[in-house]
Amino acid sequence: MEGYILETYNDRAFAVVNLGRDRNITPGRRCKVFRRKHRERVKPDGTKITETNYEEVGQLQIVEVLDFTSWAVVPLKFRGKILSGDLVTVQPGA
């Protein structure tokens, strides 16, 4: 299941994610955070191709679940790395 970071608060200690009760999210779920990297390259025939790669930049844990959004705590070592708009994937299990 995927979503995005909508906002960050308190020097990126907390994040609001667009995953909520409507997507069966529960408190305590761990998530990984990825950043999209766009790269243009030119094929031998001269056409341009835009590649999108994803790089893992951190993790977070859901602490409060609302109807359509969730609040998450960002561990200290990842606080300076996550940004609004980063991709969030929910890890399987609890």
C-alpha cells in the first residue's frame, strides 16, 4: 500500500501521511519512505527518455489514524531526510 507525506511538523519529527482508516491502516504500523529521482537520458537514436528511480530515505511509524490521513513519528536519525511529497509504503504485518 502506498501513499505520500502531506506535511511535516516540529522539525520533521512528525509527518501527516495520506493513508487512513479507509485503507485499513492501524496505529503501530511501520512504513518506509522513498524519494523519487528523475533522470533524463538520450537513446542512441536521439530520443529522450525520463527514468524514475526510487531511493529509500527513511522510516516512520504510524501513531494516530484518522479517516483519510494518519500521523506518524519519524525516528531521530531520519528527521532531516524526509520531505513533503515523499512516497510512503506500508510494511506488511503489525
